Amino acid sequence: MGLFERAPQLDALAGAIARGTAGEGTVVTVAGDAGAGKTSLVTAALAGVPEDVRVLRAACDPLSTPRPLGPVRDVQAALGDAVEAETLLGAEARFAAQVSSTPTVLVIDDAQWVDAASVEVLRFLVRRIEALPVVLVLAHRDVPLGHALLSLVGDVARMDSATRVAAPPLSVGAVRELLGERGADAARVHALTGGNPFFVAEIARSPDDDLPPTVRDAVIASTTGLAADELEALQLIATAPDAFDDRLLPFAAAGGGGIDVPTLRRLEASGLLVRTPHGIGFRHELARLAVVASAEPGVEALLHRRILDAWERVGGADDAVLTHHAAAAGDRGRTLRYAVRAAEDATRTGSHTEAVAFLTLALDRLDGDTAERARLLELLSTEQYMVSRLPASLSSIDAALRIRERLGDHDGMSTAHDRRAVVEYYSARRREAERHAEAAADADAGAAARASAQATRAYLAYRRLDLDAARRIAAAQRATTTPEAAGLRLSITEAAARLVDGDTSARELLRQHATTALAGSLDEIGTTAYSNLSALDVEHRRLADAESLLAESIPLTVDRDIAVCRQWQTGMRSRLHLFRGRWAASAEDASAVLDGSGPPLAEIWPHVVAALLGVRRGDEPDVVDAHLTAATALAADLDEALTSLAVLSAIAERSWTSGVADARLDGAAAALDAAAGLPGTQWAVGELRVWLTRLGRPVAGGLDGLPEPHRRELAGCHPEAAQAWRDLGAPFDAAMSAVHATEATTAVAGLASLDALDVPATAARARRMLTQRGIRSLPARPRTATRANPSGLTNRQLDVARLVARGLTNAELAQQLYISPKTADHHVSAVLSKLGLSSRRDIVRAAASLGLD
């Protein structure tokens, strides 16, 4: 079949490939319904690729649960690097280097079936592709919301150089041309097929026949003339969604025989089959599905069983493929066995979403409340927790716990309570977490289970700043046998406690523990160390340190597919950006957590951030109230001084800005008293005391131990407080300290800073306050910000601005960010425009004041 009505699409695709392989890499998406001709279009475009350009093609398989890293493994195998699954975890850079070693067109067919781990590998490539001699072609159907492919397509949509090619249905005229003079009524065929090129072509293949009543009949018409055993062989081939491997041919036919060459030739004459890199496949997925549907009731399961038996004789099949066939065959035992193995493989490769699917499938095939069922439920709970499905994780671990209790298994009960404690904590339910952690410390449990429980207890004590209890629990546990994982968790808690106490040398110790954990594939432990270090850096206003750390750790959580820690750290970065005066980036991160169904523990700071952004911008009161109410409830459930005090400070700022009293502040003095004896709360205490003082409701207490900016302001030294904030890189806090100065000059300068920071509601309140004090020489209300500030820069633009501030040229910037020089120039222009600056040199000069150094 020719390419009817596809000339514009073919030109766009071929042009993008030509430009991309000539120097500046790019991505092309080819979207269309099943049968729209995406594969034919891509194949036609590839025919014009020069001989010195390498073409790599991989297809995603329509398995019930995708093979973890399926297309990535296939590409690496094609490159002669058939690595084991364990070595693929975190191998994004290796994959990108191999693919880009020579000018290459990499085609991923049927990307609607891609697995989550492959998406992350391809996203790594896409973020760097403009600096590589690579064209990535993604052919896919539309996918529903929540599909793993959408994050990759979203990245591509933001690329200036990307090309989107759509394969629309054929017109009636094209259908008429394709059917030819002897064809059926074109309008009828168009109405029946919706203009789908594949189905139209199938109908055109039998012009003398009556119009089939269904499209399936059009496909089955191609099999007319096949003998019964040949049709059975065709159905057998159709049963393998990832193509029928040649190695199976001698074993998979009825009676244990093989499919011989004459049979294959007669099947090929049907026009339905093609040779693929994986074996014998169908020219189109719809044809395969039609052939599968033609099997008599019960036959399909038998065909899957034959393929499964053949694979077990041949060996070498992926566990995900074996699981697919075992499940379709209705073989409960083998489905259970292979699904568990496939889940283990998915976990090793960082494909936690697929691990959840495989474990769920295995549990559906396991009868009885056995110890094995409890073990799989515990594994499922952990994987669900890793991908931030906390309600499901709680349900799974509860089921496991009930089984362990019925079996009288003290080790198992301890393990289940321990996992429940962790999930409850991330659900921001401290009391439940502590109750389960205590239950996990069962004296009748084994040493390993008790050690893990004590590590959880110590961590929970540290998080509520009861450092004495945390150290006491850790010391007692270390006096007994402690497995490596539990010992590492205890070490992380001990180092974090030292950092809370002000020992900054513990920062490097925490980083070392994180590295050790990640090197040992203890991903949850390693990323938790990063999460706690970043939280303490932000809380204690080590803003530059926090920024550097999060730039390193957030990509790790993405690469390792640990959504629960990624969301926590993204929430921390939203707070960091707020302190830095980067409103757009702060809002971007807060929304990413709140819109992404993050764990409640990770949502506290984004709610605080969103509320404060709304207060400063003057958003609708209902919107601000909703965020403050959610933050207040979460802080109450979590019952930790740092979050409780911060939420009260946000409420106080809202009250100051609006001029409306808030009854929730009546408990502020008691909250400060409760925090007075806790270590590490000095910044939270100082912030709340300053806001209460600004509201005219100061709290008695000494100033010793408070951070310098707060101590200076409470002592009436506002200019010095403002300078201390500027030194820390916190422009909004500096402006607020200045506005409250008794000296008119300092106060007016603070107002000008608020104007420049683009916080209209806060600036308006400050202007009214200064007017009431009798200060007349106030600056006019600006229509737009008049001074350079990074408040409007997105996270990507902040990356660009930092590199420009370091003096990098566009070429160097492009190399650093893996983009083309043209795209780098575009980003620099956008940064200059948003900062209100005229040259790169201006960014360098203003780097310190903008927090870019």
C-alpha cells in the first residue's frame, strides 16, 4: 500500500531526521490511532537516511505488564551490549553515550506500551539530545492520563526543536483511490473504517468479495485458503505479542512438533506477517488481535500454554514474557512463579511501578493465608510505598499483618508493624507510626526484625527532636547484633541528630552514608538520608548548600524511581525557592507535589509555600485559607515542632498582610514554650516571634540562641537584620526587616525592595503602614518590577542563569545542559527578559544579589 495523503507528514519527518543527524539532535513524535500508518510512515522516512547514519529500532511489547526496560534492553542488545538487568539500573548515561557514539536515528515503535523505567532512560536522553547527533522518533497512540509515557511526551513538548507529526484518517477520496475501480463503495468503507489506512487496505485486498460486516472479517479474509493446521499456526504466532521467536518454531506446534518452512511460506502469502528483530510478527497489531479473536473459545489459553512450554524448553525468555503467557494460559502455578521473579527483576532495575503490577498478579494466583502470601504482601506494600501509593501500601501491609498474627509468626509481625510504622509516618500520622514502631520492637522477634524496628523508633524520635531518646535507642541497639541495613539507618539518624545540634561536620557524614546506601542498592535508605539533610539545610538557612544538594539528589530519586522521596525533596525545594524569592520556581515545585498525589508528609511545605505565595500576591482568600487549613491539619497530625511553628508563622504573616486577626495565633505562645527546650528549633522560634512582634503581640523571652537576623530585629536593629538576611540570600526577609525599621530611609528602601520582588499585596500593606507612620516620600507604585530579581524564573531558567553568572558562553552552556547552542541562546534571552537586564554581563554583576552565586 502506498502512503496516501501522507506527503506533508513524510516531508516533516524526513526533514527533522535530516536536520537532527546533521548536528543538532532532536525528537520527533509520530502520533495516530492503531492502523493509522505510523510504522509505514516511519519506514518510508528511514529509506532516505544516508548510509553513514545508523538506524536503531525497538518496539514496546503489548504485554499485560511491560518488560522492565524492554526497549532499552533491545537497543543495547542490537548494539552488542546485552547487559544483565542488574547492570541497567542508573545506566541512563551509558545508554545515551552508546546511542550517540555515531549519528543515529533511534525509533521506538508502539511507545504506548512503554514501561516506566524506559521512560526515565529516554527522558535522560531527551534532556541532552540537542547536543547529540541523535534523532529519537517516538511512534505512539494516544494514552490516558497517568500513563508513564506522558512525562516523556511532556518533556518533548517543551523542546523548541521537537517535531510533532500526526497521522490523521484518510479522506473519502483517498479511500476511493486505494480501493481502485473495482473496489467497494468508498463512502461506505470510509464510514466503516473511519478512514483507518490499515483496515481500508485489508478491505481492498479482497475487491471481489462483498463488503465484510466488520473490520475483523476484513483481516480474517486474508487467511482464506489456509488449512486448519496452518490457521492454527497463524493463531499461535499471533499469541506472542512480542513477536514469535524463531527458537520456538521447532517446539510450539500441536503435538510437540514444529512449524515447518512450507507452512511459514503459506502464512507469509497471507500478507499478514513480517520479519522483525525479535522473530516473526504481524504487519500490524490490529491484524494480530483479529487473528487472536478468531480462535475458538478456550483455544487461546491452550496456545499460550504451548508457547510457555516451548519457552521453558528453549530457555532465555524474559520473566515478564513468561508471566504474560502463564497468566493468559490460566496456569496459576507458573503465573505465580514467573510474576514473583519478574517483580524482583523490576525492583532491581528501578521499575517499581511494574513491580507493583507483577506482585499484584502473583497474589491474585495465590490461595490461602500462608506465610508466602504474607511475604508477597509485604513486598507489595514496600513497592507501593516507593511509588507513593500509600493507601494501597497500608492495605497490603494490614493484610500481611493479619496473616502473620494468625500464624503466630513474631518475626513476621515485627516486620509488618515496622513497615506499617514507616507508611503511617509518611501519611503524616505520627501517633499511629509510633504505636506500630513500638509493636514492631517485639522481644520475641528475631534479631534482624528487632534491629529494623529500633532503627524506625530512633528515627521517629529524631524527627520529633527528642535527640536523647533517639541516641538512647541507637546505643542500645548497637550493643546487640545489627544487620547492615538497620545499622546504616541508625548511623543516618545519629548523624542527623548531630547536625540538629549544630555540628555541621555531620553534613559530610550524612552524604557518605547516602553514598554507601545507594552503592549497596539500599535506595530507600540512601534517598532518605538526602531528604533529611536537605530538610535541615533549608530549615537552618544553609540555602546555598541545600540548593547544591537538591540539584544532586532529586535526579537520583527520579533515576531510582522513588516517587515518595522525590516528592518530599521537591517540596523542600519549593521552600528553598520561597526563601530565595523565586516565586515561579517555588510555585512550580509546590504544584508538582500537590497535583501529583504526593504523600501527606511531603505536602506540608508545599501547602505552606502555596499559602504564602497567595498572601504575598494577593490571591483569593478562599484559596489561601484552603492551603493554610490543610497545612494546619497535617502539622497537627504530624505533631513536630518545626512544622507547627512554621504553619503558625504563615498564619501570622497572612494576618499581618490582611489586617485580620486569626484566633489560631492564640496558641502561639504555648507553642513557643513547648519548643523552647527542643534542639534545632531556633529558626522556627525566631521566625514566629518576629511575626508576632510585627503584629503587636510580642512574646516575652530572651534573645540568646536565636539566629542573628531574628535576634537583630527583635532587638530593634532592623538595618543589621536586613543585611544579615541579604547575606543569607533571603531577599524577602531582608525587605521585611527593613520595612519595619524606625529610620525612614531604611524603611523606604525596604518598600522599594518589596516592589521589586513583585509581591503586590505585601508591598501594599507595607505602604499603608509607612503612610500611617507619617512617612511621605514613598516610591510610586510600580506597574512592573523595576529591579532585577529571579522571582519569575522557572527551575530550568534558574539553571541557565546560574551558568551565565559563572561566565559560561552559549556553547559551554549548551554542553553543560545537553542542549543546542540555539536553544541555549533562546533560554538566555528569556532569562534576560524576565530579569529586566540587558546583557549577560549584567547577570554576572548581579549574581550575588540574585542568589545565583
